Amino acid sequence: MRSEPILSTCSALTPEIPVRLRYISPVITVIGDAMLDGWWHGHSERMAREAPAPVVALRKKLFVPGGAANTAMNVASLGARVRFVGLVGTDESGLRLRDQLDEAGIDISGLILHPAVKTITKTRIILGDQVLARLDEAQPGEYPQDALEQVAEAVARATSGVAAQLVCDYRTGMLRGPVASAVIAQPHRPPLTVVDAHDPAEWAALRPDIVTPNAEETAQLVGGTLNRSTDRVQTVLERAPELFERTGAHSVIVTLDRDGTVMMEPDGRQYRTWAQPAADKQASGAGDTFVAALAVGRASGLPLTTSIDLAQCAADVVVSRFGTSVCSTTDLVTHLSQFADGALENDELVRQLDEQRNAGKRIVLTNGCFDVLHRGHTAYLNQAKRLGDVLVVAVNSDDSVRRLKGDGRPINTAADRAGVLAALSCVDYVTVFDADTPSALIERIRPDIYAKGGDYRAEDMAETAVVRGYGGDVRILDYLPAHSTTAVVKRIRSHDATRHESGRHESERTGSA
């Protein structure tokens, strides 16, 4: 791995982060079911005589890597160095898939081509912007034993010395038997193991660091249902003990398409993301993109919560596109840059909140300096978001921070602080206020709920009388005392002072200026 400043303390997801990940360029092995996705576009002006079906005149055939191969393409597009382990045939589809992975700069020495294997293909027939039909081709019967043994041997070679391994199991049968045994019995396991499987329980013996089941896979794990008409997040949280028991994972991240994601850990730690609303573009493979970005972030040293935010942003990018696509570093930089001027003027904020309120949405407001974003902030903002539908964060202006915190603060300007907050999926709107308290702003926008961190008491806050005066509710949220901005700033300055003193002594010792 290339030398680079440690990212483990970066809670803020800024446009610079994807660039730094590309520079770090971790080596990641993707092991899984390789597929070829076909997207055949055409038009129709008449129905067939022999059946009530449209006659499709094809105008374009597009083939792209799918399944685990799509995950590998996404990992590579974010700057990681990828080794791919999989199995395809020597048929036209297998050769096409091999060439596309090779052209993307992916190490395909672990991709086994076998003459007795049928390459998995999924071909969509599209009229206009609608999928008319999907044609699937797959291996008839079981895979040849010698082919699986070759894949198992490739696992050992491809996972040696890597930063992470990503297992993508679509239950085609390729990852059974000798291949699964080779993955589970690794003598020197990579530092990070992520499993993205149709049935994560089948990989419990691997004790993965992270599993990423979707809603359907989660329902199968707990023997229930996750209907969109219900509170799926709450259902998932209630079944967390079963998910840990069934998957053997340290962290479980359930992806819930338009409802974002929910992360759980055995110590009770939780984290949410919220997906950006997007029109139905017949996108495919957003889950592959999510797990790819997640793995790149964690393998590069990003905190888990920041990696989840990164992955959510990457998924938001691809769901806005038609077909199977990848999210690149440039895509993420562009996506995150739209939040650079994240703060709304008060008049525009009031107008947009009126629209939200008229749509029946419940408004939550919180405020603070948010000078150096840290885990305590993101945990508390996640809690605030769950109190309603729309979260507004009011940020103290630079002058206000200086009055409250003293000279030397803020570390970051109001524009930078607002941009970082706006990039969080849990935050809907950001505004800046110049007063020492947000009482005047509260009176103007009248949120349904005013939320503050647990180091406050409602009766001690001037804002409480304003909120309760118009019938609003004040909520005091959990507080993580070990994660205060002041403590973070002190650690940074102490570290800088230590480095400066060390450098001075070294200069004196060597006689350098």
C-alpha cells in the first residue's frame, strides 16, 4: 500500500477523499460469480402475427461485466488495484468478459476459463426505457470438479498480501466445495474480509468483518418479511442479534434500496444512511457499487461510518443511470462537490421547508459549531434524523464560533463546515446563523422538533421557551463525551506541538537550520 497520511480519523466526506483513496490505491481481491450483462436496445412498431408480442428491431447491443465482475469494475474505477478470482467458459461471452476486465486494468490471472463451463449471461431486451424481457443463460448442472479446484488454487495466490478480500456469492454453485474451503481455511487472512452473498449464513464460518445483505436476504436470514409499507429499519434493528448469530460477522450493513442502509455492531452501535431520491432508471448493480466503495474506503483506512457514507454516495450515482454502470473517482468528486456551497439562505430555507411541511413531512432542527466533524457528531445527527422526516442543521457563523469558543476557532470556515455537513446523507438542509443562539431562526422556521446533544438540559436552554411557545417539542439526544470537538482540537494541536519540538531537537542535533 502506498504511503499516505492515515485516514482513520476522517469523519468528513469531502470531494478530496475519493482522490486520496485513488492515490492510496489498496490492493483488493474480488472472489465471486462472474457474469456478462447484456443490454439490447431496440424499437417496435408492430406486433408479431404468431403471438401477442412486439416485434423488436434491435439497434444497439451493449455488453458489460455483471455480478462479481461488476463489483471488480467498480473497485478498479475507484482507484484500487484489483485481483479477480472467478470462473467462466471459453465461449464468446467468457472471452468477452475476460477482455473487458483486462482492459480495465484488473489482474485476471485468477480468472479460470474452462471449456466445459457455460458463462453466465443476463441479457435485457429494452424498448424505449423499459425492460421488455430478460434472457438468462447459466451452467447446466454442476461445475466440473477440476474447474473448481483451479479456482480454489487461484484464491490462495490472489489473496496473498492484499489489503482486503471481497466475496461475492450469487449462489451459482461456483463458490461451493473446494472454493469455499480455500477461502475459509486461509492461513494468512487479509486484514479486511467483506461478504456480499445471497445467503450470508453460508459464510458464517469465515467470521467476516462485514456482511452486506439486502432487504430480501435479510428477511430470509431472520425468517420474516421486510415490506416497504412497514418501518424496515426498526424491524432490522430489532432482529440484530439473530443477524449476528446467523452471519458470524462483526458488522452487519443491511441495504434497503430507497431507504438507504442501516449498520449494526454487537456492542449496540448503529448508523444510518439515507438514499437520495431518484427516478426509476432501470439501474442494475447498485448493490455491487455500494459494496465496492465500502471495501475501498475501509481498505484505505477510512472509518466504517465514513466508508458507509462513501458507499451510499456511490450507489446514489449509479441508480440515476440506466443499466449496469460503475462509479468512478471523478463521479464521486462531482457528486460531493455539489454540496460545497451547502448552506441555504434563510428565505430559501423557509420556502423549501414550507413545501416539505405541506407534503406532510415532520421537520427536525439542530444546531452547533461542527468545527471538526467527528464520530460524536455523526452519531448524534443520525439520531436527530430518525426523529422526523427532514433534518435541518443550523451552523454557527465564524464570528459566532469565535465569540463562543475564543480566538483560534473556528478551525474551518462556515462554508467548509456547511459543505461537509450537507454531504452527509442524514442531513437535508444546512443554514448558517450569526447569533449566539438559534432562537430567532427557530421562531422563523418553527421546526416540529428541536434536538440538542445530551450535554444540555432542556430547562437550561433559551431555545426551549421559543419551541414550546408554538407547540413544538424539545429532545435531548445521547452525547458521546469522549468525542468532543474541543478534545479533538487539543489532540491535533498537541500532536503538532510534539512534532515541532521533535523537529527542533533533531535540527539542533544535526546542526541543520
